[in-house]
Amino acid sequence: MEFLVHIEIEWPPGNDPKLKDEIFAAELLQGQKLAREGKLKRLWRIPGRWANWTLYEVADATELHACLTSLPLYPWMNIQVHALAEHPNDPRSLGL
């Protein structure tokens, strides 16, 4: 299944900068691991915001939940998930 996921990071302004650096380094590694496993397919930054859209391809919502909760920044994420289904007019499936 494919899921389009919108993530907004809500990092508390008073948090320790060293903790932030450590968590971001771990986040980078975990995101790359999910990509190498073929679960995280695409990642887009939203300019001017601490937010992104990601495309996941996983077996089901339970596997997606495991992916998202494995991210070190998960405790500071506001997440919206959109399940996707194929559209008969999708240019890719039409070979366009």
C-alpha cells in the first residue's frame, strides 16, 4: 500500500541544542535505513516550514505506524496520513 504522509515538526524552543543535534543525526540515519529497505519512497520539504511530505510503500497501516514511530523525531511530530489508491487516469499507468 502507498501512503502519503504529512509531517510537521513541533520542536520546543527551550530544548537543549545538543539534544537537537543528536536527534537530528539519528533521524537522518533512520530515514536512510527506511529508504534502503524500500519503505520510504520519496521525501519533499515544504519551503519555509519545518515540515515535509513523504511517500511510503508498506504492507499496511500497521507497518506504516512502525516506520513512523521508529523515527527519533516522532515524539515531536504532528502527522497526517493519507492512504492512496490507484486512479484509472494516472498518467504513469496509461504510459504517458
